[in-house]
Amino acid sequence: MNQKQFTLFLFAVLFAVFSFLGFILYTGIEETGEKKEWEVHSIVVKEKINELRRLNYNLETLNRGYLLTKDSVYVKDNQVITAEILHAIDTLDFLVSDNISQIQRMSAVKTVFRNKFVFVDSLRAVITFDRKTEIFDSLLMSSNNTSYEIEEIAKLMLIEEDALLRLREDAFDQELYSSKSSLLGLAIGLLLILVAVTVFLFRIFNQINVAKKLLEERNLILEKTKRELELSNESLRVLSSQFESSLQRSKVAAFEWPDTHKDDFWLSDSMYQMLGITKNDFKSNMVDFFTQLMHPEDAERVQSNLEKHLINGATYNPEYRLKKKDGSYRYFRALGSSIIENKVQSMTGVIIDINEEVELRKTRDAMTSTLEEYALRFDLVLKSSSYGVWDWYDINQPFQWWSETYYDLIGYSKDEMDSSIESFQKLLHPEDVSFTQNVIQNNIEFGTKINIEYRLNTKKHGYKWFRAVGNRIIDEKEPDRVRVIGVVSDISKEKMFFEELKRSNADLQDFAYVASHDLQEPLRKIQAFGDRLKTYVEKNFPDFEGLEYVDKMNYSATRMRRLIDDLLNFSRVSSESNFTEMVDLNEVLCDVKDLLSESIKSNDALVEIHQLPTIHEANKGNLTQLFQNLISNALKFKKENTKPIIEIVSSEIDVSEAIEISPLLNRYEKYYRIEIKDNGIGFDEGYLSKIFTIFQRLHGRAEYEGTGIGLAVCQKICENHEGTITAQSREGEGATFIVILPMIKTQK
């Protein structure tokens, strides 16, 4: 035998030995795998037994819940768990089919569960019995006994499976050891294939370890699931209790119609509470429900809806009215669904009180209708007026919305010019751009209201004057989004009229000034000659009867001169243009008291002056004359045999309060309200507009001196300071003159 033949022979022997050892190893590994499968099989059987125990526990919990609460919800859950139990029994029956003792125990389990299912079917029969009856106690005892029997059988099955598991684990370990020995012999016999065999075995061991880890993880998951189920069961018990109590307090009722071919159905107690009736007033009968409780106008529609649901499964979600005990009706909505089981169709659901929702819906519909009507009216007003509306609905966007009347004012169409900030700025007069941008920015940042005048370059008439009034709106839901909206009007004619009026007033003032000065000289001569004539007549003709005519002539000349002086004063006030001083009204009133000290003393008057503000951009002379005239009036129109009391107070008001006094006071944010109160004779407020008109008097000259210009001068002074004056009074109860002046002349 040569070397080659020996090598071939040796290789053949080694190959045969390797093949034999490989066969032995393969057979051992296969048996090891089978033993592992049996071990896993025992674990799965234990899991299924525990699952059956858990389902039995849940079924027992639901049965008790149903017996205690009579709530049909538990019966539905019973049906679900019963199906799960049957599936678990079938699975477990299959798994233990190789074990005679376990097969016998499974037969006992099936028998006990059949008894338990009979108990479940008996639950509906016991629903009308009192909980304290013997039947109720018998059912509870039966439930306890079946659960106990199932638990005992399950424990015996677990004990046997634990024993089998230990035996199979030992067999697996022995088989594993034998495989390792064969593997070692194979490695010694054939070193050239050691690496491959080692890798193969490593993979086998790795798979075994992975399987073991998976089993351990599965056990952990099962333990966790068990704890979660226990917590869930406890939570379910608490929630069930809470549901029962909350249902009584809520505006929701439950109903169950066990057999739709019969009239009897069940309503929860909350339904009776919502209607204010008792179970003696209404028996749960479907016919009576539609005829006695439901509004006749709703019954036919709801019955039709119900029939469609029962026949073809159409949605059952009707709204209807039910009658309360006091005869009134409330709105309800029903939500229900039906199922067919054992050829019996049943239906369950809830009835919800939606009366407030319906009332709210009616109110909302009415408001929507009103808003639509207002919108229509607003559109008609816009189209019939000279106002345009602009809406910058988001200052972060370059586009605005302009109304059709806005386009009419500027003479362009929507096709010719888009409604954007850029378009608006192109229309602005260059001299007005900076001022307008500042006003808009102040409105956006500080809320200072927009009330400005500017010029826009219209298509047909060039630059025209416009006035814009607007304000920002901040959405509470989106505080970062600022919206600016307002109106614009053409004031070109107003501007022209104002300029013409200024020129006319200037001419009138010049005329009044010249005329009054020219009249002064003749009056002085009349008074001088009258005094001389009176002196001459009194000296030379003491009994002359015409002397009274001379007195009347002198009196008329004096009154005429006073009237001319008042006219000059009114003219000076009207033409005054110096309003640059900061005037402390406390100092002004001190000066006025000094000027009127003799009159105050002679009338024994009391003048109380509270702390007064300082007026910015004012004319001290004008304000001195204003309060001098008002206090003089209070002293003049005093009550007989009553000590005159004059009180002067002030307060701050915002623009909304100022507008209530005069709609024109809308240029500034804050104003001062100064009140001059007296306890004089007062006047009828029906003459309020008359007392501030020049030359108008409420009393005759014989009663009270004066020319009827004093209050007109007061009004002109207030207007010059961009304020106003008004009064409140009743005859015989004194008067209160109210002066409104701006705090600081910074536009909104």
C-alpha cells in the first residue's frame, strides 16, 4: 500500500469516522432541539392556563358587577370574555392532547365553564329580583363555587406542567452535555473541519440562548401584564363606581332595548330625574315612550329613523323633545346601535339633554341673521355715503382691503390699482408721508387712535384732502397678529369752506373792531353832552319834567358802550392765536378771586376751589376771562336770602367720556373735566343751547344786567382751546357749568 493509497484510506477512515460522529452529533442536536421544544411547550401550556385563570377572574368580576349594578354594559363585556374563554379552552385542549391526566382535567374545566355560562345566561332572569333574595345569594354562591373549582383545577394543571418542565429541562441539559462530548470527539478526529463544526455549534448555542432570553423577556412581560391587568381591574371597579354616580348627576341617560320585537325597554334613573318623573309615572314601554313622553311633532320622524336603523343599519342619532312632569318640553339627542345575537336583535345607547345647546343654536342663528342684516345695511350705507373703508387685516402682510367707495374716492378701479401699503404711499402727498407713517406706527405699537388729515393724489382731480379715522385690533387668540381698520372721507370741500370761513371771520372781526372803535367817540360825546345837559337843567330848571328823558338817554348810551366793549372782547377772543403757555388754573382762580373780591364780599359769597390742573398750550388771559365770567354769572344769578356757595372741582376723563359730552372731542386720549357748581336760581335745561348763543338772554334786563355775550365768550374760549363747555341745571336748584379741556395736545 503506497503513500497515496494510505492517505486515501486514512482519509476514507477519517471521513467515515467524521461522518459517524457527525451523524451522532446531528442526531444529538436534533434530540436537543426536540427537548427544547417540549420545554417551550410546557411554558406555553402554563401561559394558557394562567390566561384562562385571568379570564375566569374577569368573568367573575363582570358577573358580580352586573348582579350589583344591573347595568347591561357588563352583559356585553361578558359576551366578549366568554368568546375569549372558549378560544383559550380550545387552544389549551390542543396543547395538552398528549397528556392523559391533563386531558381529564380539561374535561373537568369544560364542564365547570359550561355551568358558569349557564349562570351567565341566568343573570337576565334575576335582574328584577331584590339583591337580598335567596336567588341572589344562590347565584353569588354558585359564582363563587365555579370560580373556586376552576382555580383548583388550574392549580393542579400548573403543578403537573411545572413537574414536566423540570423533567424536560433536565433531559435538555443531559442531551446538551452528550452533544458537547460528541462535538469534542469529532474535533479530535478531524481537526481540518473543526472550525466549521465550531461555528455551526456556536450558532446553535446562540439560538438556544436567544430563545432562552426571549422566554425570560416573555415571562417578564407576562408578569408586567399581570400587574397591569390587576391595576386595570381595580381601575375598572373604581371607574364603574364613578360612572354610576356621575350618570346620576349628568345630563345623560342610558337605555337598553333587549328585544326590538317587544315593547319593553330599560331607562337609567338619570332619565327620570331629567324629566322630573318617577318610575310610577312612566313604565319603560316603547309605545308609551313615543305617545306619552315625545312631542307629537317629533314622534313620526323619530320612529321612521328608528325603523331605518333596525332594518338597514342607518345611523340612529335623532333629536327630539320630551315632556317633563310640569308639561314643558326639553330637547334631547339619542345615540344608539343594535346587534343581532342568537337571532334576537337588541339595541343600546344613550339619551343626552341638549336643551341648552339647542337654545344656544337658536340664539346663534338669530345673531347670524342679525349680523347678515347689519352687513347688508352697512354695505348700503357705504354705497350711499362718501366714506371709504380700509382694512389692513395683518400688518405683517403688504396687502389691505379697500371698499368700493374707497376706490370711488380716489378715482381708480381695482384693476388699475391694488389695495396695498405701497399703493397708498404712492398716493400720499410727499409732505404728508412721514407724518402719516408716524401716526400709523404709533397706533400699531401703542394703540394711539388714528385721526389724521392728509392729501391723496386722485386720478381725476389731483391732490385732495382726506380724513382717516381708525384703530388697531389685537386678536386674543393670536396676540402677535395686529389688524388696523378704519374709514376715510373726502374733506376737500370742508377744507375750502374752513379756509373761506377763516377769511370771512377775519373780515368780520376787522369790521367789528373798526365799527366798535368808530362808535366809541359818538357815544362818549353823547354821554358827555348828556351829563352837561343834566347838570344845566338841574341847576337852572329844577322842576323840569323832561329830566328823566336825559337819564334814559345816558343809560342807553352806557348800555350801548358796554355792548360795544363786550363785542370787542368777543372779537379779541375769536381772533386770539397765542396758545403756547402752560397755565396753572390754581393761579388763574386766585387772580379771578382778587378781581371779583368786592362782588364776592358784597354778596357774602363762599368760593371753594379744589386742586386744579395745569393746562398745556393755553392762553392765560382767555382762561382768566373764562372763569371770571362763570363766577360772575354765579354771583349774579343767586337766590334771594341765600348765601351764594360756589365750588370748583376737576377730574380726569378719557376720550370715551368726553365724546358723550360732545362728539367732536375725539382728537385726544385724555381730557380735564372742570365743574363750577353754584346754589343759585338755576335754569330749565331745555334752554341749554340758547344760553351759549351771543345776545341770547333767559331773563329780562330789568331783572339782571348784562348783554348776553358772556357765556358766548366762554364757549369761544373753550373752542379755541379745543375743548367745550356745557351745563346741567334745574330751576331753583342751582347750576353746574362743565368745562372740558384737553390734558396734552398729542393726537390719538
